[in-house]
Amino acid sequence: MAKTLYCWRCKRNVPMLDEQEWAEIAPLLSAMVSRIQNFRRVQGASLAQALNQRFGADALLRYQELTGEEESDPEVLRHHRVSLLGPSCKACGKPLRTPRASFCAECGSIQSEPIDQ
């Protein structure tokens, strides 16, 4: 089940996908890329024109079904995964940017022994 955590890229709390949920979203994002490439090849369209076609709508819809939250950019779904984040910072409580991080980029705290999430 999606877990609401702080996203350092978006600078806000968002529902983060667990690996089971990600397994449902990942193929939709891959299909989106294939559809964009095909559209550009067939239509001779620019990337901007292809992106305006909303090829990621099915991924966004599934994300909303899984999390109850709307998202407007399918590309951000790629980093809304719990497994990409580290444990919570001991000082500020926000997740570290990676599982191996020893420094909190949000508050500057050094994490000598990361705690479990």
C-alpha cells in the first residue's frame, strides 16, 4: 500500500509506491515511452508535440486508483517509490535521498547509524 512520504524532488509529501504497486505502474510507463516514440516516428512530431498527446494518462489513472491522489506528470511516478528512499532522518524525520545516504540533504544532519523506516 502506498506510503505518504516527503519527496525531495517535488518538495512535498506524496504517496510513494511499494514494489507491488510499482510493478503495476512500470509497464504503463514503458508503454508510454513506446507510444511516444512511435507517434514521433509516424507523425514526424517533435517531443513537445508528442508529450501533449497525454500518452501517460493510463499510468496517471492507475497511480490515482492505487493512492487516491492525482498527479499531472507521469514522469514523476518514476521517483515516487519507497525503495528509492533511505530511512528517516534522525533529526528532521524526512527520508534520506537514497538507501545508502549518510547525510540528510534537507536538514544537514549526519546519520551515523541510519534507523529503519
